Amino acid sequence: MKNKTAVITGASKGIGFAIAAKLVKEDVNVCITARNKDDLGHAANKLNKINSGRAIAVYCDVKDYQSQVNAVQKTIEQFGSLDYLIANAGVGHFASVEDLSIEQWKDVIDTNLTGVFYSVKAAIEELIKTKGYIITISSLAGKNTFAGGSAYNASKFGLNGFSEAIMLDLRYKGIKVTTIMPGSVSSHFNNRSPEEGKDWRIQPEDIGQMVVDLFKMPARTLPSRVELRPSIPNRK
């Protein structure tokens, strides 16, 4: 993995940042993207304290295709190539369908599903050159529905289908595709703070370690779908 390069969307904090931190410890160069410029700058500084010169930060809205093209271009300018794409950026709006607004529906679908399509389209030419790896961060909500989750469920069911279809499209070009489907994660999802007393939940660094482990798998082997759950969930 040394001197490989990754683009990670939604990586100013939470799962995306934890993945970036694990990668820079493995001597991987990372371009982290997000919509909050201040958070991005702080995140890049933290990463470069772990391993100097390994991280750059690029403002990017995954709902804007040209914004993602720009992030890939800046990555190539800085590091010369692109080996890994981790499509992590995601949002959630949760309400009964009668209360869910059109704007909320579009925000979830355009970020969690169309945004991943844009990420892949922006990066695919460079990934073909390096026979790279695409990881999409989905959710167990991509197979388990729940009340109030119509937009989120639809986006993650769609993301799972998209990920598995492009895996079939790209495997003969030497590109691996894996979707990771976490359950309960203690993270900054939807701008919330990780809750105290929730140590039973998956931690962001656990998902970061999973990404590292996937990249280290033998070339002949592809875990195409990885489901992650807390080992001992809290009983309600």
C-alpha cells in the first residue's frame, strides 16, 4: 500500500476521517473531501501530524459532478496517480413519507446514491490506469427497512445494487469493488456528536481498519459485500 493514493469523500470527520487516518499510517497519500472548508483544513492538519505530507484537503460537494472531477484532478496534480476511491459521504433525513419533504428526499438520494455515481465517474479513468479499488460505504439499512427511513432505505438499497453491478462491470478491467454495510456506528453522521455510553457500537476506526484489511487481501480474492455489526449490541 505504500505510496498508493486514495480519494475519500465526506472525510473531514467521522468514518471518512477514520479511514484516512488508518491509510496515512500505512503510508498512503490521501485527498480528503467535504463541504465544510474549516473542518477539512483541521482534518488535513491532523492527518499530516500522523504522517507528514500524506494528506491534502479539497472542497467538494458530491452532488456536483464537476466538483468531484476537480478533486480527482487536484489529487493527480499532487500525487501523480489514483489507486483507491472510498465513497463515504452520506446524509440522512428520517420521517414518515407523509412528512418527508421533496427537498429532503432529493438531498438523500442525490448525496447517497447519485453522489456515489458521480464519484465513480470522476475517478474511473484514473482507476483503470492503476487497476484500482472502489469502496462504497453503505449501511445495513440497505437490506433492512425501518419506519421513517423511506429516503435513506431507498438510497442504501440503491447503493448496494449500484455497487454490485459496477463490480461486475469493472472486475475484468482489474478494478475491485466492495461495499461495506455497517450497523450501529458511533460517529458524526448527520452532524451529531458521538454519544457517550455507546461503547458497544462500532467505532469509526473499526471501519478504517476494515478498509486497510480489504486493500491487503490477495489480488485473486474479492469480498464484494461486507456486513459489520456490533459484537454485543445493547439490549433495549
